[in-house]
Amino acid sequence: MNTRNIALGMLAATALLTESNTVAADDFADAIYFGGPIVTMIRDGDRVEALAVRDGIIIATGDEETVLSLKSQTTRMLDLQGRALLPGFIDAHSHVVQQALKFSVVNLDPYPIGDVKTIGDIQRKLRERIEEAKPAPGKWVVGWGYDDTALEEMRHPTRKDLDAVSTEHPILLMHISSHLMSANSKALELAGISAETPDPEGGKIQRTPGGNEPNGVLEEKAMGFMLGTLPSPAPERSLEMLEYGLRKYAEAGITTAQEGGAVPGMLKLLERGDEAGLLPIDVVSYPVFATLDDATFARVAAGWSTPARYRMGGIKLVLDGSIQGYTAYLSKPYHVQPGAGTEVEADSCGSDVGMKMVLGGDAMDTVYEAHEAPVLKDDYRGYPNMTLEEVVKWVRAADEAGIPILAHTNGDAATDMLIEAVKQVRNDRPRPELRSVIIHAQTMREDQLNFAANQGLAPSFFPIHVQFWGDRHRDIFLGPERAARIDPARSALDRGMKITLHHDAPVAGIDILNVVSAAVNRRTTSGQLLGPKQAITLYEAFRAVTKDAAWQYFEEHRKGTLEEGKLADMVILSEDPLAVDPMKIDQIEVLQTISEGTTISPVNRG
């Protein structure tokens, strides 16, 4: 070989070597995050120094030097400055449409979720809205979120209380549970509710003591009288409220949210929002069984597992109500039995906003006579919302179609019904591949957890029960022993089960960090420790709102952890939440939320 050929060979080898160590132009990153803890959530303690994103996908994680090799002149270099980067939070159960509506009305959330402590506070906030908005005579004034058991008066605001605000405007207040509402005289008049109006089946019009005049409070299906009177917002306004509500979810660090009790109008709204490109985050909806027609069921079966900005992810069953409302179905009697009053209802935490109105169930006796002690009974255990035959029917239909179920059970007797239905349908042939979820699972017993673990039924817990209503669970609804076991997350994890955590908005706000804090610390509003044996670790709690929540939605291949090939759905926090005092988790700030590589909150920050 002559000298020229040797030189050409060496030049070719050099060129090949250079090519193999050079990043191609289309392999450079659009953005690189560095300069703070990047918590991948793959394993406890797993952190990396840098993360690179291209076209909305994470293309590399690791040490800073390696990831920076993907930098080009156009790459955005995003210095975290000591702040923490985590996977975006995944809302395992809430009601985005109802929460979007709640953002647009007068917020009456009780302390410590909100600032309402008295009926006077409610009246003040309603007057402020009227003064600010200056609605024309006859325009509705709506408030949402009051809790009678959290008011100093320990009763519902009545028509008289609301008439003191205005008799010119119809006023309607939605209870925090959405199992009840309170109206003034003008609203009752428009709804045609009078002393002669009979109670509907599965509902109750509360009456004045010793008389038959409505006192303004409507329970369960009686709310239907009022909801038929309310004006519907224009379609454009509905879309505006939906988009605004989802942007508030984004502000809370949430990149995937749920509509966990969808009726046909909600499904249409979400579809229109998706078609118009108004959904800043992913939304998964679950149509309620009582409103499902054959066409919708077929659509769920055909597309529930296909990832999309919006999709239906399964069907929703509601087997009972809320413990705080004495409508959850328990295997043993309530600790303090409901009495025979007419003024005050004990409902304070529901699960499926507005769904009781649709699904029915006998209305409960009222709980307190105003300012009087409860009258004890002996054996009241609540009641189911569905018959066992209905549960069997829907479990069978879902199993045959290969559709996941989202099953609401607060009381353990309701969970017994679900277990019996699964036994009848599956005949000891588990279907773990469907990843059906027991929502709230608040009083699941050890034997029920054993069955759920064997069947692959995943519990999704609502730990705000512990924080906000724990004192009342202990002293009124369940008693000390059962209250110490509400939301038994530790027992579930000890069985190797996957769990998720949720906030059930609009019941208790949309703050995921507050949910994590409640699950880890199990402190009640009064500061008492309730059920420390059921506490879980910080990593376990954050895994339940990231990695395992992605698993619940069958999206663990694309969400829930920060690793190569997954969506760049991320949240930046003011500090590393896995490295702080657990009692200070709820003090951490959500600074930025990124969906598929694009900053969606705050909108003007890159």
C-alpha cells in the first residue's frame, strides 16, 4: 500500500471515530435542567444532577457533565438554583368539572381549608360578592363548601339566615359534600318548594321545628327541585370555567387530573374542551354507571387504555355515601347514633360531587337538634346506594368488556358488597390486569385488604379525612378504635399493594402537598395524632401521587418518574420534599409546572 492510500485510510478512520463521538444535530436537547435536586421517584433516594428534554420527552438523566453534552446553541439552560424537580403530580381522584365551577362561585370552605367559622362569615362573604358583582335584581348568588359541623353554631344556615343577606336575589349554598344544599326564600319560591311540597323518594326537605314550612335545607334527591331551576351557563362560559379550573390544577403541580363522576353533560364539556385545545393538562374521566348508555359504554370499552389529552378511563360505581353524613354503609353501628332533630345535618365530607342527586338512596334522619346533644339510637349503620344485584351486574359487564372500575366505598359494609360481587362474577379468578380501584376505602378491614391484594384491587385513600375530620370521626362518627384505622395505607403497603392518594376536589381543595402531609403525619385539626400505625413515609406518599398514580391510569410507561423516554411532565418545588421535616411538607411551594416540556404554570415563566 502506497503512502497516499495509507493517508486516506487514516483520514477515513479518523472521520469515523469523530462521527461516533459527536452528537447529531437532531439529538441535542431543547432544554436542560440542572443546579438542584432532581428527584426521579424511580427508587427512594434516587436523584440525578441534570435532565434533558427534547420534543416534550425526557431524553437523558444523569450526572451534569454527561447531560450537558446534549447542549447546543439553542438549548435552554434552566438552572434550578437549589430548587427541586420532580415528576408532575397525578391526581388519582377528584372532580375537575365541579371544582372548576366552585372556583367561580363564593368559596365557603371551612377552617382550616378555608376561612369560614360561623354563619356570620357566610353571610359576610355573600354580601361581599353582591357588593362587588352588583348582580341585577333576581340574579342568582351561589356559594359552595360550607360545613355545618365545622361552624361554631353546629347547624346549617337556614332560609332565614340567607334572607338576612338578600330577599331580592335567589341564594343557594352547596354543602362541602354536595349531598345537601341550603336556599333562601326567593330560591325556594323559584323552585316551587312550599309547605305542601312532598319529600321526593330518596330525598328530604327539612322543615321548621314543630311545623311543615321548609327551613331551606334540601337533602339528597330533594336538591333536584333546585337544580332544575338554576340557569345554565352559556357553552362558552362553561369552557372558560373548565380551562380556568384546570390551570388552577396546574398551579398546584398537577399534570394529570380526574373527573371521577362524570355525567353526560360533563363528558360533552370535556370533549369540547379537548377539541378546542383548552385542556392544559391531561384529564381522565369515569362515567357514572347510572347515566351510562350503551353507546358510551362501548366508547369506554374501545378507548379507555389509549393515552390522550382527554380520555374516558373506566366506569364509576358509587356503593354508599359519606361517613360524616351518616350515609356510608358500615358493618357496625355509628359511634354516636343519628337523632331526631330537624335543624342540623352532620354531613361534612362527600365523595362524588353531585352524584347522590343522580344515584339516590334513602335520605338519612337529621343528626342534631340545634344546640342540643344527639339523641342516641342503637344500631344505625347507614345504607348502600346500590343493590348487590346492581353491583354484580356492573362488575360483570366491566369484566366482560375488559374495563377498569372505579368503586366508591367509604363504609366497610359497602366494601363487603363489592367483594361479594367480585366473588360472584370472577369465581376466584382474579383480574389484576384491570387495576380496578376502590375509591376512599376509608374503613377497609384487614380481611378486606387481604382479598383486595389477592384480586389486584387497588385502594386510593383520601387522607384529608384524618387531618380535617379526624377529631369528629374519633368522637362522633366511628369512635376511637375505628377512627385510628381510617385510610389504612400502612396496612395496604405492608401487603405489597400499590396505593394512591387523592384530595377528592372540590371537597378539600387541590393541594397535593397537603394530601401527602396528611398521609405521613396523620395529625387532626386539633393537633392530635390519629392512628400512627397507619402512617407512611415521605417517599411512599410521593410515590402514591406520582409513580403509582401513573400505574393506576395504565400510564407508567410514560409518566410518574423522571427517566429517559417518558413525558417531560414535571413540577419544580421550592425545596426537596423528601429531605425536609415531614411536619413542614405543606409549607413547600409549587413554583412551576411543566407539561410535555412546556411550562403551563406560571404561564409567563419559561
